[in-house]
Amino acid sequence: MERIGPASEHGFTLLEMVIVVAVIAVLSVTATFSVTQRNSGDSDVLRFGAAYDRLRDAAILGHSARGVALLPGGWQVLLPAPPGAEAEGWQPNGRAQKFRGEVRFEGASGPIFPKELDREPAPDLVFLPDGQVTRFEVSFIGNGTLMRCASAGFSGLVCEGT
């Protein structure tokens, strides 16, 4: 039978444990940064495209218009004021959404410039209950890529990358 040696020969030393923990920490930080360094242009296209589809569907199914006001660095969903409300016009709904990269909108009559919301906000993009949407083009610029999306009115949002 073999003899069991002194207790110091079994297990791990403190130095070995510190090295293992340090290696795991470096790997986890590297993995976190690689996941969050996603292309901001692609991310903006996905988020705005999903919002576009959601708003268009909500306008059709809810038989009520929806709007989007373009803000510096993002957008805000707007809903028409309910009948009999004190304020008429459009009211913000939910929190403003932020773009991660640079975004440029152009409507049928030229560029659409973002502006701060005032007391009586007006939508830059309108989604009607019949499925029609304001015609516009948008360019998403991020991390050296350019994605362009366009809405022709009834056809939905069509995107292509360059």
C-alpha cells in the first residue's frame, strides 16, 4: 500500500488559485467586449426595422394612426390624443429610443432634421390605419458600414447594405 504524503502535497497553492482566477477574469472581459462591440449601424437597422413593423401593425390593427418624431440621436413614438382629451394633436408614448451610430433621414421634400420635442410634438413619420406610411429614406452609418433603408409608402421597409 502506498503511503499518503504530507498535507502540503495535496490540493492547490494560493498562487495557483490566483493565476486561475486571473485567467478566467481576462477571458470573461474579452468575451464581454467581443459581444458588445457589435456594429452600431447593423444594430440600429435591426432596432428601427422592428419598431417600423410594430408601429405599422399597431396602426392597422388598432385602426388608429401612429407617429415617429425624430430627435437628436434617436426617435420618439407618438400617438394621437384620445378623443375628448384636453390636449389635441400628438402625445409621446413610452421612452425615447437612441441610435448607436450616425443616422440620416430624407423625406419626399428633402432632409428630415431631428429636433427636440416641444409641448405640441408633430410626427416626422406617420403610420396610417390603411397601412400607408410616410415615404422616407434613412442611412445608418456605423463602424465603417453604410446601410440604407427606404419606405415607399405601402411596401414596408426595404434595406440594403454597402
